[in-house]
Amino acid sequence: MSNLAILGGEVVRKVPFHTSAVIDNDEWEMVKEVMERKEFSRFMGSPSADIQRYLEMSSVDAESLLGQYYTFLGGRMVRRFEAAFARKFGVKYAVSVNSATSGLSAALGAIRAGPGDEVITTCMSFNATATSILVFNSIPVFVDIDRKNFCMDPVEVERAITPRTRAILVVHLLGNTADMDAIMDIAKRRGLSVIEDCSQSPGTRYRGRLVGNIGDIGVFSFQETKNMQTGEGGMAITNDPVLAKRMRLIRNHGESICDDAWDEASLENIIGMNYRMNELTAALGVAQIGKLDENNAVRSENARFLSSELGQIRELKVPMYEEGTVPHLYPLIYDEAIAGVERAKILAALRAEGIPVGSGYLRLMYENPLFLKKVGYGRNHCPWSCHLYGQERYYRRGDCPVGEELLYKTFIWFYHIHRPNTIEDMRDVVRAFKKVFANLSLLRESSINTTIGYKW
Ligand SMILES: Cc1ncc(COP(=O)(O)O)c(C=O)c1O
């Protein structure tokens, strides 16, 4: 008789892991403040005499700006959150938005990526990284990742550069840092802008520097599975007043405040988006930024504990975190050749033990039909067919072999390393992994249902 749950044995983890947002007293207090004030947005979309001054005002200065009135820069809580974020990340400008998806496209708009331009990005990320490039009609170019950090490989970036390359959109995936020294060096030599997608890495440091603060613009997500949670929401940070101004315009129907004196270059990409954050979201953000370090410390402690324990399993390679890395979730590399058991059986066995594990993203970004068939805008294969691009770009399975191997053969992701899950919860993860890996021969011999799902 086996003791594996998938073969009828006792389940290791009998209660679900904590999955919902952590709400403390400070979130309630901040939200109450907005409710009592009854100001839910306060973004003004029309010009004022001082608009140019406002557009380039630092986030800290803007915090106290005409507190009680509508402003082009948003309501009181939005500006308070932006100022707190700017202080925390040591930048002049923090531009809040309603998602990182919006923030990434505002950032690409601000660097003036447009039709005919190529933007190099990683093959492995959430789809928004790639689709944000399409918003202003640029062409995504996907490069393979480095096995050591699952982020874009600088050698591949250099290889992908063409005369049409405009920017590099780097993702710090799962809280790991991309090789920013090499990427910034390439960007400098080739005259390219760098946007950092820090959706999964707020608080992570690269050689002592907070990510988001290294390239031209850094973008963060506060969607519910992220390290900072406001339901939905995002932030774009920069030290460049022109980029900040352009992002503020893109966020808030910028075209409506431009007048005849604006030259063509400054009108470029300033079209009517509404990427604005509301006051209730910002209230949650003010509370969340105040305890980012505390919450990140829980992720770090839990992930490092898992590595110290699961590192003993021969068939697994565990993440060895550098100092400064804040893990977003916990990725393992499974070696099927040593284990002699297909990964799907391992995942099913772990899920049956009550451990929510996955194999990473469903597919790499370029494997989406959107890219394989190049159907985005309308019927005519825009922006790939745009005469300003004037060349062919194909996306094919097999383009990024490292990324494909990780997703389809070796990744095992465990999600719930966040607060309020504790080391005690992690002990169940360890127990379940050890149990499953001690019983590989049973899994090898049995035919089991590998489609077993898990409760989120
Ligand atoms: C790497 C990355 N980029 C962008 C996004 C998009 O974030 P949002 O949901 O805030 O638009 C996500 C969210 O899943 C992400 O993980």
C-alpha cells in the first residue's frame, strides 16, 4: 500500500494555503479616509494656466499641490501614494496608473516608440509585457532567457538588434534580476531606451540598487497576485522630467490639453488614454508601500527555507538567491532524466498532497496565436504589415529553446510563499515534496490521472 495521496494515501496538507490579499488596520484607515472625504478620483482633464509647471513637478512637490481641488495630476490620495512611492524608490517621479499593462504602454509611448520600431523583450513573461508594445504599434522582438535567472539573455539581446530597434523592455521575472550591467551597456552603446518591467520585483535589488531605478523607466503592478496589492493598479517611475511629463499626458487624455504651440515631436503618442488610478486604489497603495519591506521579508524567508530543505532532493534544482533578491514565487527545476518520471505525474502527485504547484506560464508569449498569426489590429496584420516596418517578422515555436524547455519540461512553481503563509506552512510543502520524491518508483509504475487541478 502506498502512502501517496494520489494513490489513496493520506493527504499532507489538509487546509488550503492563504491566497487572498493581506489587509491590516492601515488599509482600513486609509480607505475610510477616502470614503469620508467622498473624493473618488479628482483627475481633471483640462488645461490650467500652470499646466506646464505641473507636468514636470516632482511627485514629492505635487503631493501638497492644491490639495482640495481637481488637478491634472489627480486627487489627494493618488498624489500621496505617488510621493510615498517616489521617496521609497529614490526617484523624482512616480506616475500611478490603473495597471502595469497601462504603465508599460505609457512608458513605451513616452520613449516615443511607434510604428516601424522594434522593441526587444524576453520570451517569458505575462502577456501584457508583449502586448503593451503593440499599443503604439511597435513590433515585439522576443529573445531567449538565461537559465540562471529566467530573464532575458544579454547575448541574445545584442544578436536581436537591428537598425529598427528602439528600446529594450526587460522583465525581472519572479523577483530575479536581469543582467542589468550587460543590458545597460548594450543600450548605451546602441542608443536604446530601457524600460524595466518590475511587476514581479518591487523591492528587489540588483547590486544594491532597487530595480526600476536602473533603466529609463521602471513599471510596477499592484494586481492581486503581486507583492503589493491594490486589486488592480500600477506605477511608472523615472528621474527624467520629459518622460514623466509624457507619461502624465498619456495617462490622462493628454491631447485635450495640448495647444497650437506644441510642436509635432511633443504631440507624438499623446493620445486620449484613461490610465488613471482612483483614490480608493491609491489609499490601499499608501498602506501597502508602508509595509513592502515587511511583506517582502516573508517571501524571502519562506523561499529561502524551501531552498534549504528541498535542495536535498536529487531530482530538483532549487533557486539559490543572491542577496537583495525578493522572490515573487518559488520556481524549481525538475530533472526528469534522473527521476525517470514524467513531470505531469509529479505535479499531479503534489497537488493530490494539497500543494498548489504549476508548471509556469501556459506558453511563451510568441506562441500566442496573436503572434503566430500576427492578427492584432483589424484584418490587415497591422502593425507587422505597416509600410513603415517594411520587412517580415515571423514568430515560430522553437524560437527560444531555453524558455520552451523550462516551461514544457522542467519548471515546477509553488505560489504561496507570501504573507500570511509562514515557515510552518512551508513545512507542509517540504513534507509533501519529500514524500513524493521518496516514492518515485510507485509513480513510475502506476498510471495516474495527471489532469488533477488544484484549489487556488
Ligand atoms: C511581468 C508582468 N508584466 C506585466 C503584468 C501586467 O500587470 P497588470 O495586471 O497590473 O496589468 C504582469 C501581471 O501579471 C506581470 O507579471
